Amino acid sequence: MKKFFKKGHLLLLVLALVFLFSMNLAAEEYEIGISQFVEHPSLDLAREGFIDQLAKEGFVEGENIKIDLQNAQADFSTAQTIAQRFNQNKVDLVLAIATPSAQTAANVLKNTPVLITAVTDPVEAGIVQSMEKPGANITGTTDMNPVAKQLELIRDFLPEVKDIGILYNPGEVNSTVQVKLAKEKAKEMGINLEEATVSNSSEVSLAVSSLVDNVDAIYVPTDNIIVSAMPTVLQTAHNRQVPVFASENNSVEQGAIATLGIDYYQLGKQTGSMAARILNGSNPAEMPVESSKELKLYINKKSADQINLKIPENLLESADIIFE
């Protein structure tokens, strides 16, 4: 009997230890660093989609993940400092939002899984080896725009368009890639493309002013500095009755006339799903960089009315979302 009770006690002890060990595993907390280059609606939505999708897949902030959110405020050296902070803190995974943050993360974080999003061309930016096989510790999603289709959309609105202004920061690889594509398409269409460049947000108003008297419309690629200063772009251009066409939907919601673009919240959700797979054991080096699964036509009818721009009926009928 004594042997029986001893064995019984031993079994209970083993079961208790197994239970406590399993509880400890269940309570494991991952630390995720988020490096966002600048605050503007598109990047904010990508971040929100990422966090929401992680929660949907069982990784909930305050329960089993801790999020360290950092914003570089459009400063490259700050983005570098953020990456170094994450490296020193040995976070379990990093989300880098926008090309400059992704570049610094790629340069600093060599042993930490890194997800990127809102990056136009991660190969050209030197972030991954290829879209199909990123290599190393980095993968994620690209927001490469249908630049050619967006210029065609401008002509759909303005059949007689001859001169289009384009605003961008030449220091951003994502922007120079889009400008190159825009130049190729503009040449094919027989349209003159007037460039105005900035290096920081304080130069945006002057850059727009340099264009408005010489162009029929302004096109804004997904340039982080320009998009973060979109209210300035819109006010300056619309005061001179010059329509502004954007590359992403939130700029249209703010007052740009239209775009054929991606949904950044959905792009963030795609990235969040990839992050969940990595936290569950997948190797980022073997996960292809993903692109947006759909494009939508966004139109701001209120802005068009304010500058007396008549929108063709066929475009209104085919629009996915109309802001009025």
C-alpha cells in the first residue's frame, strides 16, 4: 500500500509539473518591434491591418505579444537608431513600414525575422535578393503601384492633358522607381512630365507652387514626405484649380481627385498573416514577397466639384468608392 501511495504521489507530481510547463508555454510572450518611417494615413492603416490580423490569428497584444511601436518622423538617422534599439533588445520579430525603415532594418537586423510593408521595390532598394526567394531573414509585402494605369486614369479625366507635374523626394528609392516608370509611360502617351523635388516636408509648398502655373494636373507617387504633407499639396494646387491625382486611397479621401490603387489596411493584414506564420515556425527566407491582391478605383467627387472638374459618367459608374 505504501508503495502504491508513493507511486500515486509521484504520478500526481509529474502531472502537476507537466501542467505548469504547458501553462508556461501557453503564456509565452513575443516582443514585436514596429518601425514606421513617418505618420500618414496609408502607413497607419498598414500598421493597423498588421496588428488586427495578428490578433485574428491568435497573437494578441497584452496577452501573448508585446508591441514596441517606434516612429522615425521621416528622419533616416532616427530609423537607424530604431533598428539598433530592436537589435539590442533582441525582439522576436520586426515590422518595418516604408522603404527607408525597411532598408535600415535590413542593414542592422541580421538574426531577427523582419517583415516589410509599404515598400515599392524591395529588390531595387537592396532589401531582398528577389521577390520569389527573398533570402536571409526578410520578407513581406510590396505596395508597387500601377503607375502606367494611374497616368492613363489622369487622361480619362482630362482627355486634353499635355503637362503633368510630379512631386517626389529623390532620396527615397521607392519614389525614384515610380518616377522612372512614370517617365516611360508619359513618353509613350506623348505627355510632358514636369518634376519638382523635395528633401523634407518644409519644401513641399514651394515645390507645388513651382508646378501649378505650368501643368494641367499633378501626380503624387507613394512618396512618404509628399503624402505626409498632402494637405499642403492639395491647398496650393486647388487654389489654382489644378487637379491632384494620387497613388493611394487615403490621399483621395483627403482631397485628391482619384486613384486606381491598393488598400493599405488589407496590405497590412497580408503582412500580419505572414508574421503569424513566422511566429509559428515558418522561415522568412523561403516566403515570397507578396503584392496587393486587388486594385480599386477611388474618386473624390467633392474635390472635383470644388475645382469645377467634370467627372466622366463611365468613371463614376465604375468607381469602387466615391467620396462626396
